[in-house]
Amino acid sequence: MKVLVVGSGGREHAICQSFRRSGKVTQVLCANGNAGIAEIAECVPIKPTDIAGLVEFASRNAIDMTFVGGETSLALGIVDEFEARGLKIIGPSKHASQMESSKSFAKDFMARHNVPTAKYVTAHSPSSAVRSLESGDFGDENSPVVVKADGLAAGKGVVVATNRAEAVAAINEMADLVGADAAEKIVLEECLFGKEVSLLMFANGEDFALMPPTRDHKRIGEGDTGPNTGGMGTITDSSLLTSQELENIVETIVRPTLRGCVAEGFPFRGILFLGIMMTAAGPKLLEYNVRFGDPETQAILVRLETDLVDICEAMVGGTSQEFPEIKWRPGSSACVVLASQGYPSAPKTGDMISGLDSTSHVPNVSVFHAGTSMLVPGEYYTAGGRVLGVTATGENLDEALSVAYEAAGKISFDGMQFRRDIGK
Ligand code: AMP
Ligand code: GLY
């Protein structure tokens, strides 16, 4: 079969690799891909936001299945458009994608279905958000509060303010930070404390199959300092959640969510990503994402042993179709992101990358390309903020981390930055 992957980052490189390993796939295509993806897939120059162009391409080229990487295409309704043309595609509908594309939609949904989450208020203007704070909805002027833009903001729409003055500043700056559309509504939230964990699943209606729990490292600097990024590294490891915690999350968050989607007429099909805070009062849901995470996916898919095509068939089949038993490579995994100088605010690009060849000799390592280009045949150059995701598996977390860092140590480019404390 011919599979089309939509997107151009490290996540999509990992997805393409999983499809390449499938015995059922004869050709992998990627729109629009990057220099690393081009080694294993045919890249086609159609942007993930060009939904009409993607539909045309898939039908003209007899694509058997399309897999959507990122939220932007989903929020634009790519799944509805493909399905209207009878094309098989993996991902949630435009309506279901609001679970990610609108924070107020997601919070109201959680409230309707008793999913534990932070107390919140949705404000329809900056001034009403400020009034809500001043009326004491979130404690006094010294209380922390979280300010979120309602719409998609590529990770820039959340400010964890340590007091009211910082929150007011964030409210007033939000439209400049993320654009007027995304900031049309503002969600204020009680600040939660605890360990964060991400839990992703393959879902079809009320059926689901969990992936190994994972942890992202969002800040640019070691010790979780500095500005937020798209993610500087991830691990999968069984110590992230005990089996009792996992069971509790399934009963209080996963099942009510999937049942709620069915009850509201939009059975969820695709990948559902839960951002969870393990608070003293139990697990609370921070957010839904309706797609694979980046770089969570890199660390998850290197452990997938079941054919991804079989899992995809279960996500698009009728709700009577059950998921195959999914096998994960035992142990742990780690992904260390190598980013360019100036990331996240002003990434410098166009620097030559050396040492990539020598990583191919390190066992159990995959180097996924995020922002790379091949300006000269055979030579890779940086072409984005996050450049590479060096990903390794191991029998335990220490081994996965040491292999990932060993491989990362062989790669260099001008201004390269990475965190040395992933998984610590
Ligand atoms: P989100 O995009 O909603 O996951 O928010 C991004 C990050 O902000 C999360 O990964 C958390 O670290 C933090 N965050 C979001 N909501 C809260 C909250 N209610 N309390 C504390 N931290 C939060
Ligand atoms: N790494 C966070 C995300 O993909 O949303």
C-alpha cells in the first residue's frame, strides 16, 4: 500500500520510519518532509495547511492511507475533506479537533464529563479576564494563576504567572504574543502543582490502546529554566506512572473522555494525547492534544513492535473493530533534541551539520531530522529551531540516556544547544 504522511518535523520522520518498517507498505510519501525524511520517503512539496492540494494529490496518486502529523491540518478539517472524497485518513474530525484547538471547548467538555482538571474561567476580553482576577476568583494578588490563549499558539499561548501582576501583564500581552484570533478568548486556571506526565493512546470510539507514558522537557535550559520550547527531549520509562496511577487515570480521565465524545456525537478516532499533572489530590488533566506529540513520538515509536498499519486500520475501521494486541519493546527510551543557536526566539539556520554518519554505527539509535535541509548533495544543514532528535532505546532509562548522549556527542554544528539533563 501507499501511505502519505502529512508534516515536516521529527515526529513525521519517526512516523515515516514506522511505516517503512511495515511489511504492508510499498511506498511512503511525505508532504512536505525534510532532508532526513527524504532518505526514507518521497517528499512532495505540498504544505500541511494546503488541504485542497493534499486531497487532490492523494486522490490522483491512489494513496491508500494518509496519516496526519500536526494539529494545524486537523483544525483546518483535513479529515472531513478526505473522508468526503472517500479517502482513508487517520486523525480526528474538525469538530473533535477542538479538544485541542480551543482550550475553552476542552475545559467545558471536561466539566460536562467530570474529568478532573484545574478550576477555570473563560473570559471574552482582556478586561473581563482582569476583572475576574480582581474579584478574587483565583486567590489574592500573591496567588499563582495560569493564563491561556484559547486558540492554537504553537506552545506560546500558556503563561504560568507567579502572582496577579504577572497574570495581568500576560493577559494584556497575549494578543501580541499569539495573534488576535488565538487570543480572542482567554482561559484563566488555578495553578496546579505536581509531576507532569503525558499519556498518549490510539483511539476509536470507546476503544483505546495506551502507549508507554512519556515525559517532555519543555524549557530550553537545564533544570527547567528559560523560555518554553516545542520540547527539548523526552523519555519513556515505566517509573513515570505506577500501575495504580495508570489505572486511576484510565478510570477518571480516559474512559469519561472517550465516552463523552461518543455521547456528544463525535466518537474520537486517532491519537489522543493527555497532558496530566499528578497532584496531591490525584491526577488532573491539563490539556488534550489530538495528535502525536513532538518529540514524544520519537521516543514512543522506537519502541513500537506491532505494525503501525494494523493499528491504523483499527482506528479507521468501524467501532466494532478491535485494536490488535500492541507490543512494545521492553525497557525505556530517550530522545535528546539538538537545537540551533537562538532557539526558541530567533533560531539561526544554514549551518553545516557534521558527524551524522558516525551515529549510524551506534546500536539502538535513530536520529530523526526536524529542521534540516540538504543544500549541497550529501551535506546536511540546519533549517529550523529544533534540528535533530537523537533517540535511543535501552534495557533501562540509564542505558537509553547514555546511548542517546553518546550518539548526540558525535554530532556538531555551529551554536548547537541541547539539554544534558533529559530524564534526570
Ligand atoms: P498546556 O499547553 O495547556 O499543556 O500548557 C503548557 C504547560 O503549562 C503545561 O505542560 C504545564 O507545565 C503548564 N500548565 C498548564 N496548565 C497548568 C495549570 N493549570 N497549572 C500548572 N501548570 C500548568
Ligand atoms: N511536545 C509537546 C507537544 O507536542 O505538544
